[in-house]
Amino acid sequence: MKKLIFAATMILMLAACKNKTNDLETTTTKHTEQMDISFPEPKVKIKTVGILLYDNYAVLDAMGPYHVLSELMGAKVFFVGRHKGLITTGEGLKVQCDSSIAEVKQLDILVIPGGLNESYMATKDTVLLNWIKAIDLHSKYTTSVCTGAWILAATGLLKDHQATTHWFGKQVLKDQFGVASENKRYVKSGKYWTSAGVSAGIDMSLEMINEIMGEKYTQMVMLDLEYDPQPPVKGGSEQNTDKNTVESMRSMYNSAIAPLLHPENPSSTKIKIDNDKDPVCGMSLSAVYSDTLNYKGTVFGFCSSVCKQAFKKKPAFYLGTE
């Protein structure tokens, strides 16, 4: 919180001024040190930070970087929508977006969040891709979080660059866009920054602040956020999670995105469904769905066969009628 950091700095400076036991030289030194920490000279001048929003993006992909990068003194951090007005996340959160890509012509930092099916569909959106390339011409940093790397890669800007993305999205990034991924929380390659899944966008944003403002300022931001991760169990990556759990999730993701990756195959999406969200996981079905089930005269669509099987076991539970 920039205002709180500024206020804390002023309080410390006033306290130092009132300390009668310190001589003038010591007081001046403390003032200088505090000013150097709170108001360092940035290595890169950042005035505008735009976080791209589109329907059914993943919440933390956008909100993590939004919060962290809002700590940059003097920078305007705002959302840029694929369209103006309310933009709804995959979880149903509605965010008012006052600026659209049609209006924004320049950004110092662009952040592209990910999702799943809608993110892949965005890789075919030539208007969006052309806007990203236009912004990139003058940006200081062009970045992505999670499967937002698919969208960034679809512009061709990641060609010959190192990158990373969500653990499931790595194969899609390689097969569909010819970009190999590293097993890292975030990767910097020239002006391009990419991060692994969802929460990794926070780490990437902190490292960007570190590059722009220095270590002391970054420590102050981390303290303000009380950023000191201590996961309750071992896990969180493909490498340190039980293999059966990984493969179960991989199967669910594969099933969900298969109709988009392989539209030539017979698909249940030709069947008209009566729901707009998967009743089990809550995923939006506006883009595509992979399976259906007729239950008591209602045709339900599902993001994957995994969710369909879960629904068949306890339909009343997932419909809230139990």
C-alpha cells in the first residue's frame, strides 16, 4: 500500500527529528537512509501498468500482480478489459473495467493473466493479439501469468525466448506455439517475463519490483504484504506432488480442453445444454464443454469426464437439493 509506506516513512522521519539525544549528523544520516529505502531512484521508470482482463480469467493471475505492482511509487496500475464494463472470472467474481484495449495505446508494463478454455480461445483473437503486439512496441516489460503465456506466445513475441507457464500448460505451449518451458516459478528473457501457475504471478511481480526499485524497497513491499509463504503440506508443483494426484488433475485438464485442441473429433458440444457452469467444479462452459448427462429431464454439461463421474455419484449434493 503506497499510502501506508509513505505514512510510515513520514512518522519515522518525524520521530528522528524529535529525538534530542541524537546529534544533527546522526539525525541527518537516518533521514537519508530512510529516504533511500522508501524513495529509491528506480532503475526503470514505470508510469503505467495495465492488467489485461477477459471473461473467465483466473482471479489470482490478475489480482496478485495488481496488488504487488500497486506498491510501485508513482505508477498508475489499472485493469484493461477486452471489453468495457463488468468482466466475470471463472469463479463468478465480477470486476468493473473502465478501460478497454480499444482505448489504451501505451503501457510500461502489460500483464496477461491465464485461465483455461477462454485463454486458449484468446490465442485465436487477432484483435487482442494485434493490440498486445502494439503495446509491446513501447513497453518496458511484457509479462504473463500461468496460461497467459499461451496468449503471449500466440503473438510470436516469445519466439527464441525462454519462458514458463502452468505445469499443465507447458505441453500446450510447446505443441501449439513452439515455445519450450522451464521448471521455474518465473522466467525473465529480455523484456519478457512469464510465470508458472496462478500464485507464481506474485513471485514474478516481486522480482520485477526488485529489478526496478532494489532489494530494500522489495523487502519493504514484502513486509507490507507479510509475504512469507509457509504451505501446510508438501506439494504445489508437478515435481513434489504425488504422481496419482498429478495424473488425476492432468486427465481433468486434458478432458476439459480437448474439444478446443481437437475440434475435428466428435464432441458432445453439439448437444444443447441447460447449464452455463459445471455443477461440480464451477468452471464456465461458455466456451466449450467436453461431456453431458441427462438428469431428470435436464441436460447438464461438464468440463470433463471427471466432473461428470463425480456428479453421477452425488447429483443432489452438487445441485444443492440434498
